[in-house]
Amino acid sequence: MEHLAQILLLLSVTVAVVLTFQRLHIPTSLGYLLVGVILGPYTIGPTVNVPEFKTMAEFGVVFLLFTIGLNFSLPQLHALRHQVLGLGSGQVAFTTIVVGVVSWLAGLPAAAAFVIGAVFAQSSTTIIGSQLTEQKEESSPHGRLGLAMSVFQDVTAVPFLVVIPVLGMAVGADLLAIELGWAMVKAMLAFALVFYIGRWLLRPLFELVTRRHSAEVFTLAVLLVALFAAWTTFSLGLSLAFGAFLAGMMLGETEFRHQVESSIRPFRDVLLGLFFIGIGMLFEPAAIPRIWHWALLGTLLLLVSKILLVTAMVKKSGIDILTAWRTGLLLAVGGEFGFALLAIALDAKVIDLDIGQIALTAILFSMIAGAFLIRFNHAIATRLVSVHHDAEQAIAHQLTDAPETQVIIAGYGRVGHTIAVLLKASNVPFVAFDTDPKRVAQGRADGHPVLYGDISDAGLLSAAHVERAALVIMTVDDHANALRNVSVLRSCCPHVPIIARARDLESSSLLINAGATHAYPEAIEASLRLGATALRMLSIPTDDIDSMLQNVRDCDYKPVLEQALDK
């Protein structure tokens, strides 16, 4: 209990700062950095010094990479291999070389110059992802490409985690080559272990867990998988984050992906916040008057080199010039792994404290400037495109390249299956969710995209990007669950239309009051269809019958309801 007061102080300052930043629409990662500065050892006032803090903060990056892996499974990476892998690796390599050479010419030792190049090559997946989501650009061509490249940067940070400590040993080139080769062998071994274990054990494990219908057990299973994979790679001398990323990739191929992301998100967000706070504690404000000009030059070097290199590479790959500029502006921001690499370099004595402070300040400045570059990426890119016709073509390409909006089916029972068959026959993209693993397995056996998940889970809805859905169809048989689901959907996404299945008129009325656009009572619909058949057999015109039925539905069955109440 000796550290309880410091923990309470940390939580109090964090809540206050993050709330303020959210109110001002500033990325919360910058808020966590500010908390670290406020409570760090280099500022006036109380200092938080909890021994376990650094260890807990490291797991923020672990869970971040695990979540990223969920969204980039092997099939997706294979599909993106020509663009993302080539562009991502090229961007990291060229930025490291360009910045490293400039730093070396400025007088830094070769090892320190290499570290600065590697640090500046990283971009913040957190800032890019959160900004794009807030601006609803995450599915645009530049958004998808920029985010995918930033994710690949996180993967390329793994070799740097091995190289940088070796540089601190002041060893020869032969030993360095041996260490690098051995690290690659261990990385391949780790990948093989996680790949085969994941393929054979993960799906059966989660099928067993979901049969219990326990959110608690599901969350524990997710934590077990993520941390076991991290421990596996760490035991091989690699980073914890690398193993978590591999585990996320394996789970990203299963029907449990969205529910896993929803379960892990609270742990990820809190621990990643601690990581940023820990980085902020390294910042020394008193050093700014002495180093501000060098830090500003470092910021300009970071931003300009990455914007120009990324834009040139994306343009050379055949993508239009406007999308190329917008992608370059996204990736200009400094990254979390830059901080991680910098901390490792300082511990290994590859760079001294003064150079470390300059690099740290430059990354902080780039994060602040980068947030604005992302916010106004379209306006800036449009000005940078010299020919207006090119800009118009690029915008048209962006609109045509955007993914189709999908229908979300809540529940894959008898009704959900029927709707899925109709949508598939009509070539309408859809995804269905169900909490019964047997139904999920049956749906996938039917060839339909059925995933495990509770549609009333706000985290799941966010992971599934329900705000982009063209329609949500509620086929859940349980009336209480349907009401809860409709209420959650309506509060999360007020603009998305919802049609729901109801048992009777009373259930239909309650669902509509809860936010459903339409609710069709099965008993009344059956009666209407029976009545329509009777009228056709009595030679009543089909148009008149259809008009009559539609009038009843448009009035939310009030004509039938009123007569039922009169009786």
C-alpha cells in the first residue's frame, strides 16, 4: 500500500488531462505524454516513482501490437504484399539511411546516427488510426494505405530492437552480422511456433470457451493467448510485442476477431496510456532553451524527409498524386516505437543523454505538428498538387475505390440464415454476428461471413465499424435482448437504419420506441400474408392488395393495433 497515494495522484492527473484533451479534440496520446512530463522527475511538483510502472507500461505496446495483428491477418498481408510490404520496408530503409547520413554529416558517430535514423523512420499508428477514425477517413485509399504502412513499420521495429543493443557493445561488423542472422532465425522460429500452434489450437480453444457464454472466461482466454505468445518470442530473445502481433494475426483469421478486439481494448488503452506517460517522464523541459534549435531542425528533418520519401514511393507504385501526398502527410508524424527504440538506445549507451533529449523533443514536436498535418491532409495535399485535373481524378478514384457499405445481421438463427441467403443471392455484402458458437460454425459452413460476437457490446460495434453499415437487421428471437441491442445500436449510430423482427404488435411497438426504424411482428405479418392470399383468390387486384399491406406497415400496424385494442 506504500505506493497507493502515488497511484491515486497518477490517476487523478491522467483523468483530468485526458478529459481536457478529448474535449479539445486533441489526440489523447499527447495528453498521456503531458501527464508524464507533469509527474516526471524533471518538473516542479510531485513525482510518481512506482517500481512496477515501467513493466506495466511495456505491456501497452504488447496489447497494441496484438490488436494491430487482429486487423492484419496473413491473407490480408499476402494481398497487400506488393504495395504495403514493398512500400513499408522501403520507407523505413530509405528514411533510416537519409536521416542517418544527414545526422552523421552533422557530426554524430555512425552508431548514434543509425539510431536516430531508425527512430525517425517510425510513425505513430495510434495517432494515425485515431485521427483517421475521428475524420472518418480510415477506409479511404490514403487512410488504408497509410495505416497499413505504419503497421508494417511497427513490424520492422523488431530487427531494430536486436540491432541497437548490439551497437552499444562496440563490437565488430562480423559479430554484428552474426547477431542479426541469429535474430532472423529466431524470428522465423517464433513465427513457425505461433503459426502452427495458432492454426491447430486457437479456434478449438475459443470454440470451447464460447460454449460457456461467459464474458469473463472469454477475456481471460484472450489475455492468456496474447501473453503466452509474447512470452514465447521473449524466451527466444525477441520482443514481447512481436509475439503478440503474431498471435493477433492468427486470431484475425477466425470468426472471433471482433469480440477479441472488444475484450482486449480496455487493457490496451490503459496500458498504452501508461507507456506514453513513461515516455513523457523522460522529457526534460529545462533542456529546451539549450536544445530547442536542434530539436526544431530534427523535427523538420523528420517531417520533410518522410513526406517526400513516402510521396515519391507511393506515386512511383502507380497510385495517383493526391493520394500519394495524403499518404505522405499521414506518415510524417513520429511514432511510439521511436520512443521505444530511443529508450533502448539510451540504456545501451549508444547515444548520450543530450542527443537523446534532442531526439525525444523532436519526436514530440513532430507528433504535435503531425496531428495537424493529418487533420488537414486533404487541404494541404490539394495545394501541393500542381494540376487541378489530377486532383479531380484522384478524388474520383478515391470515391470509386471506397469499400462497399455492408449489411449487419444480428443473430444467425432461422430468420438470420434466410436473410443471409437472400442477400448473398442479391450480391449484397453483409456480415452476421451470433453468440452461439454452433450457429457461427454452421454459418461459416454455409459459406456466409458469420462471426462470433454480442451485438449489444459497444466495443464490438466499434471494432466492426457499424457506423459505416448501410443497414442493421435484428433477427434475435429473445425480445429483451432485441430491445437492448436496438437501444445500444441507436445510441452508438443514430444514423444507421435498423429493421427488427418482433413476435407481436406489442413487441413491435416497443422496438420502434427503442429506436428501430421498422419492426415486423411475425404473427401479424403471417396474418397479412394469409389475408393477401385470400384477397387474390377473391380476384382483388394485386396492386390494391400490395398498397393496402404497405399502408398498414407504413403506419407501424396502427390500423390493426387500434382494432385489436377496441376488441
